[in-house]
Amino acid sequence: MKPFKDRNQAGELLAQRLVELGYDQEPHLLVFGLPRGGVPVAYPVALRLRAPLDVWVVRKLGTPGHEELAMGAIASGGGRVLNQEIVESLQISADTIAAAEQQQRAELQRREQLYRGNRPFPNLSGQTVLLVDDGLATGATMKAAIAAAQAQHPKRLVVAVPVAPPDTVAEIQALVDEVVCLQTPAFFQAVGLWYEHFPQTSDEEVLALLQAARRSDSPARPAQSDAG
């Protein structure tokens, strides 16, 4: 029996944990899903916490010949990280990295335009930013999102995921204010192995969830003062 039926159920369980930790009372909270797979997880989180849902577009830089192995990642807002261990061990040249980044930058911009349209990126100053994905393996894409978010000086930066290996959780914890992770299996292998149903999320699904979140967004969140 795998711990999660699908991304939506994982998001509901993650939302419950975040409520238990008091995030439903957190003022100035913004929830970001990492497209594509993080958005179906982030949607029930945003609804439960009564917070706006947005996307932080991130693209993995695949290792040539082994595209599933991340040698780094880039994110909206200029976030970029490289896995120096992989780059050095495989002797990947700067030109190869630049070519991969150029290719993925074009796809990142396409998705950014598709998901956001003409809506401006929110101002993160003074906000608590919650970055949500469907799981972490190496954490490369999340690290790129973290780097981009930190450049905008949020009040607090929190990562929330259903599942990740312990060593990756420890690496991410060193970069942010808090990591909320429901399952930390030592024998991890891949995110999808912890879900009963783990289909690829489509652009259409991401757009539908963003639109549904905007329709349900309301001032129901408790009003709180900046003081204290």
C-alpha cells in the first residue's frame, strides 16, 4: 500500500499537517506550486489555508545522455543552481551547460506566459512564501525556486512536500525557514513510486486549477495586524 493515492490526496494530507502547524493562521501567506506536478498538490493546500495559489516555474537541466539525472535547474526570477558533484564527476563542459540552460529557458518562458498571462508576479516582500511540489528527489528544481524566492526577500520561506528522502530534506532545511514533509523513506528511488496514481500533469490541468483557485479566492482569511 503506497502512502498516497494521487496528488490531490497528497495535497489534502499536506494541508492537514500545515493546519496542525498553524499555517492557516499565518498572515500574508502565498502558496506556490512548482509546475507541473506540484500544482495539483498545492491546490488543496491553498484552499485549506485560504491563501492565493500561484506558480513558480522551474525547469530541470538534464545531464546529456541521462536526461532524468539533474545536473542543475533554473527557475522564474533568475534562480539557477548546479549540482557540482555531477558536473565535475561527468566532466560536463560550460558550453554543454549553457546549451541546456538556453533550451530550458525557452520552455520556462513559454510556460510562464501560458500560466501567468499578463498577471504580474506577486510582491514577496513581507510575505510568508510556501513552495509546494509533489515530492523531492535530488531537490535540484526546488533549490532553484528557493534561490529565486530568496532574491525577493520574503519574510519567511517554507517548503512543503508529501515525500522526499532524508538527505534531501536536510539539504533543503539548511536553505529555508522550515520544511514540512509527510514521508521521508530512506529507500527512496523516485517520487512516483510513493503514489498509486502518478500520471503526468498537463498544462490544461495546471491552468484549470489556477483558474479554480482564483474563483474560490476570498477575504475569508482572518485579518491580522503586522504588529507583534
